[in-house]
Amino acid sequence: LSEGIKVKLNHPSDSGFGSSNLLTDLFYYLLSDNTAGVGGILGNNDSLINIVDLKETSKFLRTNNLFFNGAIAKPVNIRQYITSIAPNFLCNFVLSEGKLSLIPAVPVTPNGDISTSAITVKHLFTSGNILEDSFELNYLGAEEREQFKASLTWRENEKNQLPRKVVTTVRYADVSEDADLESFDLSEYICSEEHARMVGKYFLALRKHVTHTITFKTAAFGLDLKCGDYIKVVTESSPYNAANNGVISSTGVISSARNLPDGQYKII
């Protein structure tokens, strides 16, 4: 099929209705159409969809050649479906201020390029505005941080030919060829090696750089934050974690309930 169904176009350079390969346009169609989507439930109410975010995310998708070329051939739960495929377009499906939205999962410039500049921190949190005893920090387990090779399956199309699946492998230069292989099947909707490689790099970067999660409570007064904003948290010490209890032998070997990643730690 050379073109898809006609949908509302959300990119700032587009207008009206037409065929589209942007995930944002599919997102809007599934949420607003009475027949193929849940428009009958939402009542075709644009107040429940963040149109401003969709326009900005459309620029990001087109600028980075992240296109959706596929078919939804069987019934799906729309929220689960978009949530599961959004990371394959470097995006996150969020519910913010009562509106459904699709936003980039990486910092972007106003033109839609991936930003390589320093991140703009929207808010700083310290012991002064974190409620007492509410801060928690949890490191990911060693198996969740192990480096891997990404095997990405995408679809190659040629006019008047049946499509064929192609496998592209991506890894960090310092990761061994013998590293564990993790497979990602993107062939239902991704039709370019450039897109597949970008997805692989994104997943590899998440594994390498995301080391822990934090949660805390704060007063809502004076905050101006939304989903996707970047914050900085500064604490004087890490909170107590019973899993870190252990002993250090005379040779320096640490025995504890969990394996501590390499690094520097304050001990009591």
C-alpha cells in the first residue's frame, strides 16, 4: 500500500487531512476516530488530548526520520499499544494535567533535533523542599545494568516486491562481540536502517546510564513542572537501605544482601 488512511495532520507544516507516517497522527486518530479508535468514548473531545505537544513531537519525529509504516491488523488496547511502541520512536506516552500526550523521551531543540547541549534543569530539589523521611533511592540490580548487543529486526520494502526482514546489530565499541544479545522486532512498522540503529543506540544508552531510581514528596506550592521536565536533586547523604547491610573482610571483600555496583560509598 503506497498510502495509508486519511487522518488529521498535526505537524506545523501540514494542514487538513491526509496520509501520514507520523506516530503522533496515528495517536490522534486512534483517540478521536469513532470507528477505529475511542472517539465514541472520549466524545471527540480535543480538550483531553494535548495538541500542542503533538505538534512539537511531530517536528521531532520528522526531523529525525522516525516514521511509522505499518498496519494495526487486530484489536488492541490503545493505551497499552501506544505505551509499548512509543520507546521505538524515542517517545513516551504520558497523561499530564488531565490530557493524553506523546512527548520525546530525550532532550530536543525547538527545531526538533536531539539536543546535545547541557540539559536545562527546571527545578532544584534539596533537603529544604523535600519532605522529611520521604526520599528513597534504589539502585538497579546488576543484571539490569549489564551491557548487551542489540539485534534489531526491521522491514525493507521495494516497489512491486514482497517486503523482507533485515537484522541490524548495534553495540558500544567497548562491549565484546560475545556480549549477551537482546532482540527487538521492529518489522511491523519500521522500514529504515537509520531508524532501527537509532532505537538500538537509545536502548543501549538507557542500560548504560540509568543506574538508579528515586522517589520523594514535596509541597506543590511554587512548582511549575510537567511530564518530561528535567530536575536536579541534591541530598547530603543516601537514605538507609537494609539491603546494603553487610561486612567487609580483612581483604576488602564486601558481603551484603545485594551486589553493590562499583563506586564510592559512605559507610557507617
